[in-house]
Amino acid sequence: MPIDLTLDESSRQQLLSDGTSGPLVRRSILPGGVRLLTETDRSVRSASIGLWLPVGSRDEKPQHAGSTHALEHLLFKGTLRRSALDIATAFDEIGGESNAVTAKEHTVYHGRVRSADLPLAVDVLTDMLTSSALAEESLETEREVILEELAMALDDPTDCGYEEFLAAVLGADTALGRPVGGTVETVSALSAADVRAHYAEHYRPQNLVVTAVGDLDHDELARMLEERLAAGGWDLDPAALPSPRRPEGSLAGVAGSAPTQVPAQLLERTLEQTHIYLGGPSISATSEDRHAMNVLMAILGGGMSSRLFQHIREERGLVYSVYSFSSAYRDAGLFGLYAACRPSRTEQVVELLGAEVEDMRDHGVTDEEMRRALGQITGGLALGLEDTSSRMGRLGSQELVQGRYASVDETVARIAAVTPQQVQELAARLAASFTARVDVGPAV
Amino acid sequence: MPIDLTLDESSRQQLLSDGTSGPLVRRSILPGGVRLLTETDRSVRSASIGLWLPVGSRDEKPQHAGSTHALEHLLFKGTLRRSALDIATAFDEIGGESNAVTAKEHTVYHGRVRSADLPLAVDVLTDMLTSSALAEESLETEREVILEELAMALDDPTDCGYEEFLAAVLGADTALGRPVGGTVETVSALSAADVRAHYAEHYRPQNLVVTAVGDLDHDELARMLEERLAAGGWDLDPAALPSPRRPEGSLAGVAGSAPTQVPAQLLERTLEQTHIYLGGPSISATSEDRHAMNVLMAILGGGMSSRLFQHIREERGLVYSVYSFSSAYRDAGLFGLYAACRPSRTEQVVELLGAEVEDMRDHGVTDEEMRRALGQITGGLALGLEDTSSRMGRLGSQELVQGRYASVDETVARIAAVTPQQVQELAARLAASFTARVDVGPAV
């Protein structure tokens, strides 16, 4: 059966995999333009479901920074027919899991329950999305909870180091570079009107993407969703199409420098260790180079056999934790190297971190490393298939970011097609792209 | 088929579940007295395996504190036929997961791999256990890594707060109360001879328990283990029996006091929040009251619908994170309440924490709360069945601690049999057992 892998914004029914080599994957556009993507897997007795909105902190005005995250909190505080305790009890009493995440480009409310409890999960999550009470007094209480959450993040050197690093690479004064949760100042100033305006503007059928994986029936879930969203008062026009996907911007060229030439920005803390974040801008989420980037990251700092782990921890004993990472957005991306060590070792560790990228630029990677990286990524994907939550998340990010469904087999084929030359060329670009270094620790 | 659920120290073959209502669970005593427990589950394509030794930090002499943990690290540094890179590569190149945990009463080396890779995982893990190189120079490098790990823990307010709380409840000068990883002083002083002595004394066939869950065959795994352990030089006497389980001690009576009367011990840190640990001694791991304790913990502080979460976070907005916990050992146990809040709120939060235990003592729990707790624990167990790692861990702790296999169905039945009176009586005991409070945060 020929299968169209593009997630078409106007095709109301798509079969993305026919289930012959893995689970059956289907996509429908429901009335109102709501998108539903499911993977049916009858080998489990549970289902994971996520309700996604393509709205995150980058969609906020600077003076309302933190409103997306505050709204996410407030959705748990009650609806027109449920109290906060009712919502909490609904998941707790069935032993289910539920939570929500606010990110820079999306917000997701998700749960994992036994399959028999899926209707209940749909009922509660759609109620929160369509009929949030957003009471003034709930905001006053929840504001204090959020300020505690911000205080906790400020006390966590990796949390605040990473946020500061993102701001340094992406631009502290840009919508994308600002911290997701806002600041003490903006959260203290948020009004219920700000949060309600955000809710009214973005929580609409055309924006909603639902992904679900596990022991479920696609058509039955579609019926449930339509029924519950309509009951919540959403206008579900049978002809409506989803909001068009946001255009990808182009990556602005940034003049970077060599790793050791980047001035360090210090977040001074009384700590035993200094936490180092070093890196710069990189490819966006839809870049053709993303598979080569995955291979590069696996070889450079992705596991116990990676270069960073072997050379800085195993051979020299300078660190306990060391790794590389990359993050990608619609029109921007970044790469980074992380290590934590006692303060006297900081400069030595920074030199070693940067030297690994330069060594990859100069000498490339071995066939043995390419083989190992492929095995690592492939095996990780295979083990990940046993976790319905991670598959639910994969469907969501493919719909929201890639605009294209890729099966695990296809992803493996693309990883396998990466050449050592591509990895080396990418390493050369990274080696010239260092723009930011954030240290969190004591002044030395 | 009648099934014997006791884990008999002399019965070489036991069928613990015949697979009619859930997976097939078998236990064998292999030559040398090695115990093997498996759950075969053909609905997955992977297997989780753990190699357990009933040896933890409580078995150390005070001057060698940290040697169990150091040994765990050194096992990854190479064997007679594998370098550290070989060990790291073995798991990375198949995309498997592997790690190890040192606790107060046991050490476990575990992995999760695709089923086809299980022989490789067995080969590597048994090689580490039987044939560790324990080279002098490896200890010197790894000592530095461990000191970084200790520094990281000192910088984490919840890590060091919890350790200090355990020491305060269990006795800072007792084997059980000491921190698992040792201190900077003891780790700096550890000699290769100390670590080798620990290895020679405890890493023996009679001590080894292997648990594995997933797509595997019990007899085939038994053959592999026997073959690889023998190849590693272990003497596998066909008649040997496992080391007898350690006797359970009895809980010493401790005179506790009311929650707000416990003097606070302050670990002074420059932080935005103060982290509070408040509690005292409680039941041991084999106590008949453990099911009532699970129910109590669910109602008191186990989820979003729990009393602590609803009253302290949802209604008052005083905290972001609040929960209750309990830990149990062979002959001791403890309970605790945790919250983090801005320092000015500390005394108010402590009062509220304690008041919830006293309220449960005075007024008991409702039938609605009992019903909800049962649903929460039952549903959580059902969802946990889909994770082979957590099932592997459950088999290990039943063998090492309980001496008895309990199916999920049996555990659910025991939870369901708990009465509100038992919960209230237990709450009364806890309310009179507060002995320790540790605050981590700024001086006020």
C-alpha cells in the first residue's frame, strides 16, 4: 500500500503506516480542524495521550513573559464543572500519570492510563482545555506556587546555567531567548486578563493536535474527542482546516569564534563545583543536517563510550558529568558542551571540551565510531518503542515541527546514510560557531 | 497448580507463577548457590537484567566508608580482558542502557537491551563481577571522579538534606546512618587494598542474585550465566546453597516528640528556598504494617490529590514541591515529610506539615480517601508492569529483602485489605515519632 508520509494540512484522513512493519499509524483532521494522530499497539494494556498547542513562550509579548506557563498551571486549578481537587483526583484514583509541559514553541498536557480509563482521561483533559475557570483568586494562589518554582530553578545550577546559555546564544532580548517561565518581575505583574487573552487567542480547535499511542481505537478516540470538545463549547465547523504550520525562518549567520576565545559569563554561586556551558548557534529543527548532527552528538558526547566521557572523565578523572547537546527550533538551533568540575579545573576542562570539537574538525571520525553511533541510535530507538509516552511525544513533535511523519525504520535509514565526511564538515562549522560560555559557580 | 511463594534458600527450582494470570515467574538456584529469578514476557522485544549483591554501605567499617561505592565505580574501569572503553562500547554500540546503584544494603549492576543482545549483556556484566582488574592507577583516576560526584551531591540541597536527615534519624555514627558514598576524607584515604578486600569478601556466587524480565528463556539464561561465571573463574559447586538471608533485627523503640517540637538542624546554604525534611523512625521492610504505610503515604502526600499537596500547595500556594516518603531497611525504617519554600515561610510550612499527621491521628481517613488510595496504588502497579526495568527491580528487592515472592495480584489484595483504623493507628504512631528536622537554606 503506498503511504503518503507528508502531514497534509488539508487531507482529512491519512494512513501513515499500515501496520505491516510496526504499529498502525493514522492521522485525521476532525471537525474544527483538530488533528488526531494515533499509533495503535495492542501489545500493551495502556495508552498515552497528549493534547498539544503550537504556542510557547516565544509567542508572548515581553511584558507578559511567563503567561503561557502560568496558563498551563491554571488549567489544573479548575473548570466550569470541576474543582482543582476533582482534576487531581481524576488521575490519582485510577493510578494514572498526568502532567503538562510549557516549552518555547509548544504547550502539551499529557497523561498515561490503563486503556479502560482512556475515556476518563479524554474527558478531563478536554474539559481543562475548553472550559478552564481561570478564576482571579486561583491566579493569586498559583502565582505564589510559580514564584516558588522560579526560586527552585534559580537554586539549581544546571537549570539557571542552561537558561542563561540559551539566552546568550539566542539573544537575551529576543522572544526565543527569554526564559520559558518568565522572571520574578513579569510573573508578579501578570494579570488574569493577560492569561485569559492568551487562552482565548490560542486555545482553539484549529491549533489543537492530539497524539495517542497504545491500546486504543483511532475512530473511537476521534468520536470521543469530538463529543467532549463540543460539550466543552468549542465550535467544531465540519469544514475547518488546521491553522497553517508556521513558516520556518532562515538561520541568521552568526560570526562565532574558537571555543577558548569565548569570554565566560559568570553566574556567581557559592558551590563546590563550577558548571560550564559552552557552545553557539546551530541548525534548525527541519535542517537536512539533523541526522548528521545526531551522529556527531553520539560520537562527541552521547554516551559512556563518547569522546568527551572517555577523554575527560575516564582518562583524566576531571569530571563526574560531561556531555554534548543540541536543541532545535523552527528557525534557529544551538549546540553545547557541558561539564561540571571543581573550580580550579575549569580552564583545563574548557580547553579539553573545545579541543574535542577541533580534533573532529581536523581529523574527522573513524568508521568504527560511525558504526557504533548507528548502533547506539538504532538500539535506543528500538528500546524507546516500548514506551508509549515517548512514542506519543515523537508523533507530536513530528506533527508540530517536522510537518512529516517518519517511521523508526525511515529514521534509521537516514542515520545509516550519514557519511563521515558530513560529520566532519558539521564539526568544522561548529568549531567556528562558538559564541557563548556560561559558568555557574564561585568566583575564582 | 499450587504455588509456593516462599523464596526457599534450599529449593533449587521454584515456580512462583505459572503464567496463567500474568507472566511466568521462575526461580532457580544455580551451581555455586547463585540465585536466578525471571519473569518471561513475550509481549516485548527486550530484556532487563540486574546482578545484585546483598552488600551496601552498612557493611563497611567506618574508616573504609565509601568503599562499596568506589568498587561499583571500579567495576566499569576494566577487567582482565576488557578495557573501560570496551565496557562502555559494549552497551553503547547496541543502544542499550546500563548502570549501577550502590545502596545501604545492596549493590546492583543492571542493563536493558534488545532480547537478541541479552547474551552480550550477560557476558559483560559477569565479566565485570568475576574478573575486575581493580588496577591501582584506575583507583587514582576514579577517586577524582568520585570526589566530583560528592561535590555535586553537596551542591544539591535535596541530596545533602536527605542524607543529613537519614543520619539524624538512623544515627550519624551508625553503619546504617552514614552516607552511602562516604565523605571526602574517607574517599581520599581509600586504598586499592581496601577495595580489593571488599571485592574478595563479598563478590561470591553464594551472594549473587540475578533477576531478569522480558523476552527471555529462563533455562537458556541459567546456562549462559553458569558458563560465563565459570569462565570468569568462579568456583561453582553444584551442591552449594545461597548465603542465608540476614536476620531481621528488631526496631529499637525511640522516644519521639510532636512535629513542631523537634529542633531544626540547619545546613546553611545561600539559596532562594529552604528545603525542609521532617520525620523520624518507622517500620522495617518486612513489617506487617507496610501495606497500611503505603496507603497512609498515598493519602498524606503521594499525589496531586493528597492532603499535603492540596492543603499546602493548592489552597495556600506556599510551596511548589511537597510530599511524604518512607524508606525501609532490614531492621529499621523511617518516614518523612518534605517541602521547599522561601525562607520566610519555613515555620508556617513546618506547622502545616506536622498538623496533617496529627489531623490523621485525631480524625482518621475517609472511605473516599481509602478508595482513592487503593485505585492509585493498583493503577500504578498495573502501569509499572509495562516497564521491564521496574519489574526486574521488584523481583530483586523481594528476593533480597522480603524473602518472598508476591505477585501484583497478591499485593493489590493486601492493599485492599487495609482498614481505615489501621491507617489511623499508624498515623498516631508517626505523630509521636518525630525525632529529626533538617533545613537546607539560608540562616534566617
